[in-house]
Amino acid sequence: MKTQLFDAVALPSAQAHLPRGDAPDPAEEATRYEAAIAAAGGIDLQLLGLGANGHIGFNEPTSSLASRTRIKTLTHKTVTDNARYFGPDEVVPRLAITMGIGTILDSRAILLLATGAGKRDAVARMIEGSISAACPATALQLHANVTVLIDEAAAANLKLRDYYETVHPGGADEIYT
């Protein structure tokens, strides 16, 4: 996150908050992180990506929709998808500290980005599917202030795609100008 996002947008380190994945006691770190969120008055903007299996954060399918920051075992698919972020001699982690779905839903605003054909099934389930722990991203339907930005490939399986394009025919340019 630091290299790929925070440094790229020149976000001051005092405003960038992540749980420490290298903490000696990960469970204690998860508790500390939840307390830090509360002490800061909550999260103004939660930025999310979307996993091909519908995970948000590292909340894999079957994660509780009320979950808080905790340690999660990653699916084989998630480990494989994230291997690109590690060097050839590095071991890809099988566990992660992740903000829980309940914590994410407490955010005042959520922005989710998804691109590519590999996300098309997850995007369709997230937006048009029933709310279910089988696709954690469906929980975002419960939030009043979510913006989803997707490309054509990620939108390919949306049944109501014509409707969405009618609502915002100019895409993000129309919404944010």
C-alpha cells in the first residue's frame, strides 16, 4: 500500500494507517488497530479493491458480515493472485491481518475499484447478487455511500448494465466534474 498508493499520491505518513503485518502478536495488533480507528473518530473514506472471488480487504468467502479487524487464512486463489507482489525468493503469506466487513461498513464513505475481465463475475455478484457471506463484497449493498468504479471488462456480466450506463452515461467524468 505504501509504495503502490500512499507514496504515489504523496499522502503524509501521519494520514496513512494500516495494521502492522509484521507485528509480533497479530491478534494484539488487530485489537490495537480497531482501537486506533475508534480513537481517530472512525474512517472517512475506505478505499477497496475487489478479489476475483468477491473478497474485500482479505475477507474471504464465508467471512462474517459483522467481523472486525482480525487474522484471516487466505484462499489458494488469493495467495496465487497476490504472488505478483512478491519477489521470486519471497514466500507469499497464507495469513493476513484484515479490517473486518463490519469495520469497513462503519466507514462514512467507500470507494471500490475493480478492473479487468477476471473481476467480472465478482462485480456482477457484488452489485446484482443477494447479500451473502459467500461473496463478502455483497455486504457493500448495506452501505448508503458506496461508489464503484469499474472498467468495461469488469462490467461485462452486469445484467442491468444498460440501466447503469443510462444513470451515469458519462461515467466517472459525469459524476466528478
